[in-house]
Amino acid sequence: MSSTGSSHRQILKSTSIIGGSTAISVVIGILRTKILAVLLGPSGIALFGLYGVIIGLVSTLAGMGIGSSGVRQIAEANGSQDQRKISLTIFTLRCNALFLGALGALVLVLFCVPLSVSTFGTRAQAGALALLSLSIFFASVSDAQTALIQGLRRIRDLAKIRIATALLGTAVTIPVVWFLRERGVAPAIVAATAVSLLISWHFARQVKPTEAAFSRGEVFRETRVLLGLGLTFMTSGLMASAANYFIRTSIVRQIGLEGTGHYQAAFALSTVYVGFILGAMGADFYPRLTAAAHDNPTCNRLVNEQSEVALLLAGPGILLTLALAPVAIRLFYSASFLPAVDILRWQILGLFGRIVTWPLGFLVVAKGRGQLFFWTELAANVAHVMFVYFATKFFGLPGTGMAFFFLYVFYALLMVPVVKGLSGFAWTGKYKMHLVLFSLLIALIFSLSFILSPVLFAGVGCAVAACSGIFSLRTILKLTGIRPSLNMLLKCKIRLHK
């Protein structure tokens, strides 16, 4: 088999490992979300979302992007096989995570009152926000440990972390909310991030870097590199967090807390299926692309291969989610969340755009083009905030989902010429054919949702999703060079029985 087929198999293997762990996490998340939705209702779910946005905003500002830059630096050092360099990067990453996490926690405590007033219009949430400062510290240290594991491409450990975090995080979250209801939302988040820290630290301790003494000058230089690149990631992450914050507060002010809960529910549900594909891009594709960053032909090949596998895996799931949106809302949440169906369908269209464009963004990051990454992310975030404001104003609640779709149409038009100028990248003819096929199918099913009865629409949508799934499976098997046979299937069956 050619090296291209081998690369496709590597992508599929990493995606299956991360995807398997994500699938298990999703099942656990379904149970957690269902219970929380019943206990708290739309307003309580909105509170979870708003707290999360605030934590993300402060964490991004205080974290200085060292989680993302740490992945790149460790991946680069690991690619050179310089054990001392790897150890220096790990040591520097951990020291900075501890310091910046403590700084971020202090910032949230100091500004809890103005944040409460600006977000909720009252000081009543200030105490909860001060408590959430612990989550800032826990998340900072946890992210550094996860960055270490990701940079070394320990994919199986990443999968174990996801499963353990979902399972144990749910185990501590539900009892707190059960007894305290909305007053337990902030303590539950703190407990969940504490569990995440313990789990990531356990797996990170299994990495045994070479013991070495480092001078202050070496640590300072490594910190400067880490923060220099991290500043770009931090700025981008801060823009995204700020945009997310303004979007949520805009929805709160225009539609209310309950409408924000519907938006939160639709947004979380829309990412259930494609989450494992996007997670695999960060876990394996990004470090591999970074290692080949100076070789344009290799970079372009890797992006095309990742794009093709991601599209084939995501397409059928997107079609199925479109077909079963009302069922999914009832299953994951409750009947009181049904207004989120219209939001969900538009957001699914946006997620299709995200699947198509995400590999292009990774190319810019892997090449270390910080300023270019900053300006493209700034443009996308400003556009998203504007789309949400005007779409919500003119179309109400469904406009929040429309804005997400418009965002990725805009982002695709922005990124295609950017990456072409950066590395001469262009999609292959085969990928373009697959892209057109799935675009037409998704547009068809989306349009039928406004014409057919719910039952007939669900049947047609599931049939189209099944056919596309068969097509995707056959294409992936051909790309990877896997030839399933009767003997292979019998061996797998025997192993399962054993």
C-alpha cells in the first residue's frame, strides 16, 4: 500500500481512538445533561453556559495561550528527539501553568462584582463567580498536563483522560446539583474541574522526562518562546471567548435567559457527533502537521487527507442529526427545549462548514504564522458577533443558529485564499467531488424539513443518511487499503465471543 494509504490509516486510527473515547463521553454526557435539564430547566442550563463563558474568558486571558503553544513546542522538540529540550519545555510549561493559573484565579476574585453586574444585571452572582476562581486554577494546571500528553501524541492516554473526566465529572456534578439546584451550579463546576486536574495529573506523571538541571537563563528563554507563541493563541482565544461572551449576553438581553438556555442546548447538541472528528484533528493531526511545517507539499497532502476523512466521517452523521433534530432535543433534554430545534438545524449547517474549514486553520497555526492567525481569527469573531446581533434582531431565536451558519460561509471564503497564498494549498479533485455531493444532500434534507410532515421527513432523512453512510464506508475502506473479507469478519466475531 502507498504511503498515502498508510497516512489515511493513521488518520482513521487516531480518529477512531479519540472518537471512541468521545462516544463514551457523549453517552455519559447525555445522561448528565438529561438529569441537569430536568432538575434545572432552560434557565439553569443557561446559567451553566454563562458561567462557562466567564471561566473561559478569564482562563484565556490569564493562561497566555501556553496550553496551545505548549503542544506545538513539545511536538517540535519531540520531533527532534532532543530529550533535554523536551524536559526543558515540560518543566517550563508546568511552572508557567501554576503561576498563571493562580494569577487568573486572583483576577476573577477581584472582578467578580463587575462581571456579575455586566452579565446578569445584578450583584447576586458575585459570590458564585468568586468561587469559580478555583476552576480557573484547576483548569490551567490540567490544560498544561493535557498539552504535554497531546504534544507527545499519546493518543490512548488522551482518550482515557476524556472518558475518566466525563465519568467522574458526572459523578460529582449530579449530586451537588441534585441537593442545591441552581445554587449548586458553581460548586458543581468547581468539583468537575478539580476531578479533571487529578485525572490529567495522574496520566502526566507517567511521562518520565530526562532528569536535568536548567539554568534560569534557559528557563527564561523557553518561557519567552512559550509566551511569545502563546500570546498569539491567547489573543485568538480571548477574541473567541469575548465573542462568545458578547453573543450570550446579547441573546440574554434580546430574548431572555430561557432563550439563552435553548441556544446553549442546541449548540451543545449540534457538536455531539462531529466533536470526535474535531477532537482527533487537535490530538493527532495538529502535532503531525507541525512536524512537517517546513515542507509545503507534505503539509498540503496532510491537510487534504485529513479533510477527506473528516468529511466522509462527518457527512452521514450531520444528515442523521438534521433528520432527527426534534427527537434528539427530547431525548437529550426535555419537551420544554423544543424551541431549540430550529436553532439546531441551522447550527448543523454551520458545523458542516467547520468540518470543511478547520484543517485550513491548523495549517496556519502549524506554520507558526502568528500575525496571520490573529487577523483571520479577529475577522471571524467580529463577523460572528455581528451576525448574531442582526440575525437575532430580525429572525428571533432561530437567528442565533443562522448566525453560526453565516460565520462558516464567511470563514471559508476567507481561509481558502489565505492558505493558497501560504503554501500553495488547493483541494484535490476527489475531495471537491465529495464536498459537492454532501453539500447537495445536506441542502436537500434541510429544505425538506420545511415541506414534509415530521414523520415523513424523519424517514426520508434517515434513508439518505444511511445511503451516504454506506458510500462513506466504502470510500474510506478504499482510501485506507483495507479489504474486509469473510475470514476477517469471522476472526473478529470469534474474538468478541472470547
